Amino acid sequence: MKISRSRSCGFCLLAMLFACSGSEPSQEDPANWAHYLGDRATTQYSALQQIDTGNVARLTQVWSYASGDLDSLNRGQIQCNPLIVDGVLYGTNPRLKAFALDAATGRERWTFDPAVFSEELFGMGTNRGLSYWTDGEERRIYYPAGAFLYALDATTGQPVTTFGTGGRVDLHTGLGDAAREQFVVSTSPGIIFEDLIIVGGRVSEDLGAAPGHIRAFDLHTGALRWTFKTLPDPGTPGVETWPAERSPLTGGANAWAGMSLDAERGHVFIPTGSASYDFYGGNRPGDNLYANSVLVLDARSGERIWHYQTVHHDVWDRDLPAPPVLLTVNHGGRDIEAVAQTTKGGYLFLFDRDSGTPLFPVEERPFPASDLAGEYSSPTQPIPTSPPPFTRQELTPEDLYPFDTTMNREARELLARSRYGGPFLPPSEEGTIMFPGFDGGAEWGGAAWSPSDRLLFVNANEMPWMLKMNPVEGLAGADSGRGVYAIGCQACHGADLRGGGVFQSPSLLGLADRLDAPAITQLIRNGRGAMPAIGWLTDEQVKAVAEWLLTLDADASPEEITAEAGASDKEEATGEGAWPYPYIMDGYKRLKTSDGHPITSPPWGTLTAIDLDKGDIRWQVPLGEYPDLVERGIRSTGSENYGGPVATAGGLVFIAATLDEKIRAFRSRDGKLLWEAPLPAAGYATPSVYSVSGRQYVVVACGGGKLGTPSGDRYVAFALPE
């Protein structure tokens, strides 16, 4: 395909102006949802108002599209916030196949298979959205799948072969030679500015992670145009927050959650995550810039404009989970263009968009020091004084499960042998209860801003999680199959090998029925789907764990799992290639009662409206319910939730996100529930709002696959009856 870069003299001036900016009038048309999370400011807002508080109860499902690759093992998900441009909907399915639909009917126009996943094990990926570009003539879709960024013709779905190599760019590009062998994917779309697409990515949270540098690629050729190093080089600003000799095993500080853009200023706003290893930082004393920061760059050059770090020396995996929202607030009697950043910890930071100065005071408050050997703790952490936190911050015995006396007592016993209380309690050997947990507070669904209501809406989780650190020297047989598993695999797949957890990892029991030793070795070395590559194990250790896994049947007992097996298990640990830190995290563990509910009292999930002019909370309501508790007459508990809200000019907030497999509409001014409808699977994704031929629609991806709910493959659209 020929790439058009110039306009003939007969082309209208208006089209020329938009061609220069990589946009056109239709992209900003409120009938469209042409950007990830609604617009480049990621406001998650639609100016459409055909559906309003007076008629929303009449909404009905008007089409459903089966995107394919439904996962019978319930590991597949769809987290995609689809794009809608000029009556065409663009989305992705559980295996990251892209597709285009007629947005009014759900009729398929084309599909594209990147073929990045072919194995049944670890065969599912995660994608939260796409990017759309046009110069008024050509139309393209850019989207990440696995370790690649693809460019597709938006009309046909065929790769744009002049972009990169055969229509794709390797996302390892710009990360350094060492990263070529490291796990790098992207779960969120890049953001387009002029002739650039700016991307972040997901890297391992383990040893030897790739660096999380931000990169910009040429839209036409795929050539790398600039790189900003989130792990700063010697002699550059930020390097003073690291040790003089930074370990080559340190990586991360990556932007996995997406970005927002101020096109007028030419500034891109980037949320970053923690440095690796996520839970022990004795090897990286200092605040560790530019991890856990709102990072603002010149979109043309990649030069730093300003940054603000929201967590110093993170050892809690407190990544910034969603793009900052660009909005205008009235502060001190004048309108100020601002930046609002939600956090996993339940805080909201509000900054002046030009300077990065907090608009409400932020206090550096002291917190307890770590007692883990060799660990460094930041003596203080930044805490916003306004708005107040949108989740609870303290956990006490009075905050535990109220619906069953026995389970309440079990929860109290757990607290008695754990470290618990307020925020930023350091990781510990006895176990530190994080509340809110690893998945927030706020999560990747983002926050919605209504300029008409002047309110920011954010959904949040209030699930406690356990953060327990195991001394490595206490793990028997560092080179045994079981010992290698405990150090390298248990955090995700669990001590019982049955998977689940934060990454929905598959069970490894009965692995011999699916893979042989060479295939397991390849997976460990190269990664697949949500599993990162593990490069720090020796060949002998990889062989030991592969052989051990192949001995375990699908119904292996705890005793069989605990027992060591294989000739290599009988060898003494040599220490070569062993975990070089004194501690390793025990695993991602939600704290639940024996009947599957959080050990705390409700609410377990909330939707909150925040007045950013005044710096206070306007309203907060529970979000979601547990069906088994509803059967017992226990209502309005809230539930864990993933995927964000959308606000509209019709005075509504639409959100799915909950494990009870529903989509809901709340009145934006007071949080009153006005409508809800069942979904074919849980909608763990942010909806999109659009219009075709004057009819307004709300669409959401129903991928399920999290929180123990069945996987789905459908997109479902709602509208008022004609």
C-alpha cells in the first residue's frame, strides 16, 4: 500500500490542516468514540444526551456480536474499550484478533488475526483498546497484540505493510539490547500525536525485567523517533534517586495503563508503575524516579516537562493504574486546566497542568520503616489532603465480615497473626494486609469527568490482600523442582499449582497431558500471554522444575505437590542462578471467607463522585452485588469490579465492571440507580457511547474470565426502542 503524505493543491484547506495533525473533524464528532476512553484527554465522557435520566429505564439490547475464541477454561477475557468512528466499531477478542463491525447492527465487516497466540496454555492475551488515525483519505487502526504494534487498514483490516516489518513493529525496540530476550507486551493502546504514535508497555514484575521506557514511532514507517528512559542514565535528572551502581536485574517503571494527551500544548501525560523487583527494594535504595510518577513529556521530542512521584521506593506494587484525566477546575475563584490522577491506594492527586503543582496540599507523612533485612524504606509518602480518599484506609477488627459469627472469628484470628492497620505498612515475614489491595482502590478502568456536572466518577475495590515475604534461605532445595517453583512460579500459580489469582493463571496440574519438557522450557524462557519470560533461572533449574511439573497428575494431592521429585531434586543447591535477594513474595492472595466473600465488612466495591472544585466527595454508592448473598436477602454490598465508568450529557453514568454480570446506569448528580440489565458474561471493560443516524448506543465488551466468573466473547449494545 502506498502511504500518502502530501495533499494535492486541489484538496481543501480544512482537510490540509487536519492532515497535519493526524486528525479530522469526524474524530471529534460527539457521535463518535474515536479515542481510547473517549477522547485524548481520557475523560470517558460523551456529549450525547438522547438517552437521559427520564428515559434510560427503557433501554433495550439491540445487537450482540460473538467475537470468537470463547475460552472453555474461563481464562479468556475482553477488556477492550472499543472505538466507533463514522458508524464503524473496532474492537478485539479474547485472542487479540481485531475486527470491525457495523456499529448500528453488529454485523461483521472484517477480522484480522495477528496469530501471536497458538498454544492452549497461556494462550489468551489482554488488550484494552485501539488507536485510530486518518489524514482524511487513508484510515488506519493501530493496536498492540503480544510483543508487537500493528497497523491495519481500517477499511479492509489488512496490515499496512509499509509500517515496520510487514505491518508491525516489535515493542522491544528502543529498550536496549538486553531487552530483546525479555518479556515485553502492551495491554493498552498508544496515543497518536501528529505523525507519531507514543507507546508504553507491560514488562515483568520479577527479576531481570525490561526497562519501561516510553517510545514514539513514526506512524508511516514505524521507525523509532524518540525514547524517554524511565530508568535514567548516568548524568541525567532522576539518576540521583537510585544507587550509584544500579543492578542489571532492575527494570520496570513502565507505563502499562495508557496515556492522555494535550494536543494544544503538545504534551503527553503518562502514568508509570513500580520498579522491579516489585516487593523488595534493598538493591535499589532511593526514591527510584521515574517509577510511580505522573510523567509529562513533550510529545514531539520526548523531553521531560514535569513529573510528580506518587509513591517513593514502591514495594507494594502501587502502579498508577489508569491514564490521568485532563480537565478544567475552578480553584481559588479562577478556571485552571488541571490533571487528575487516581491511584490504587484510593487517593486522587490534582495538579496544575502546566507546572505540576498540586492544587490541594500534599503532605509528606511518615510511615513505619521496613524490618526486612537489607531493605530501604522511604521515611515519608505523599498524601493528598483533598479530596479525601475514596476508599477506606484503616483496617481494624471492627471492620470484619458481619454476616457469619464463625467467619468473623476466623478473620479476627487472621488479623491477630498479621500486620494490619493503615496505608504503607511495609511488607513482612508474618504477612502484611494491604487494604485496599493489589488491584485497588482505583484500577485500569479509569475515571470519568462530566464537565456539565463538574464531577469526577471513579469506581474502586475494597478487597484486602495479603503481602507476605518468604526468606529465600528458608525454601528447601533452591535447585530442586519444588524449590525452583516456590521461588519462580508460586506467586502466580499458587502453592497448590491450581492457578487463579491476580493474573488468572492456569492450573499446572496434569501438565503432562498438554505439554512436554521442551515446550515447558520454551514457555519459561520466552513467556506466553500473561506469563512473562523468566531469564534468571539456570538451565539446570529450568530442567528441574519442568521435570517436577510433569510428574504431577491433574488430581495431585497436597502431599504429592509438597514432595520433591526427579533426580535433579536430590542434588544440593549450588546457588548459581539462585534468587539473589533475601526475600520473595509468597503469592497474590485475596483474603476471603470460606464462602468466598471478602473478610471485611461491605462495601466491597464502590462508585464515587468527587467534586474537584471543592475537593470533597459529593456521593458514594455500593457498586455490584454477590448473587448468593442476594438470595439470602443481603443487598447493596458492592463487589470487586474491573472496567471503568462513562459519563454522558444526559445526566448519566454507565458502568458494567461487576461480578454479578450486569450493566448499570446511575444518575450523575446523586448516584441513584436508574437502570440495570443482565449481560451474557461479566463486562470487565469500560463501555463506549456513540450515535449512528441520530440513534444513541451504549456498547460494552462482555469477556468475563475474572473473579471466578465464566468467560465470554460478546460485545453487547443497548439503545432506546425505535
